[in-house]
Amino acid sequence: MCGIIGCFFKGHEAFTKKAAEIISYRGIDGVNILSNKDYSIAHLLHSVVGFVRQPLIEKGNCLIANCEIYNYMELAKKYGLEVSNDADLMLKLINKIGLKEAISEFDGVYAGCYISKNKAYLFRDKLGEKPIWFNYKPFCFASEKKALEKNGINCAVELNQEACLSMI
């Protein structure tokens, strides 16, 4: 049960750090925060398949995910990808065939944020097993609603099943 958090407005570093503290129990194997001038994202690691710290970055694109992709080894073989775990497969496959196409290949439960070319895409699995809550203005998201609410965001909604949302 990993946790993911993202904030895309002024004060993003403090917001993300506080949100990570609120749901810190989701990251028993570590917390990693990536910040730049426009946003901060955090991943709280609870390692199930391989100890791979996120955010993952490849070809200028970035991914954080709470995921269990059951067919990740089969997909790695099918697409000729060398991967360390299921999250690594997600990023490499999205970069190779596109977000919507990759999502259609995943067998598992997941919620994530993929950042590419100044856009952030939130996505989750068909079953809606892995939660992701978000707010449009200001744009932010987290695995748990309380991480947003305790930061003053009181209008967050849960991303619908198998939805994909683009922002920034």
C-alpha cells in the first residue's frame, strides 16, 4: 500500500511535505519527494515487488504509482523492456506505446500520476481498488482524501474508475 501525492501551485513543497507526513504510514520503506519550480510530487514506498524508489524518471517523463501489475513480467517480455518491478514497467511501457494504450495492457490494480511535456495525467485501474483523490483548482492529488483536507483542500473528489485526467 504505497502512497502518492502531488501539488501544482505556489507553496507546493510545504504542502507536499505536510501531506506526506499525514499519510506516512503508507511509506514504511521510505518517502521520496521530487520538487521543481512548478510542482512537487511524493511517493511513499511500501515495497511489494522489488525495492525501487519513486518518482521514476525516463526520457524526461516522470511517474509515481501505487501499483500491483500482475502481468508486468509478461508485458516486459512482449515489448522487449528490461524492468526492475511493476512501476518501472509502467513508466517504460507508457513511454513506449502511450498512456491509454499501456493502461489497456495492465492487469492489476493501480493509481498513478504520469508527467510528460508539462502535463500531469492521473489514472487508475478499472476496479478502482487503488484510490486517488484530486482537486482541480488548485490542482493537487493524494492517495487519501485526508492528506488534502488537512492541507485546506476541502473539495477533493475521487478519480472515477479507469479514468484519466490531464492537468497543468
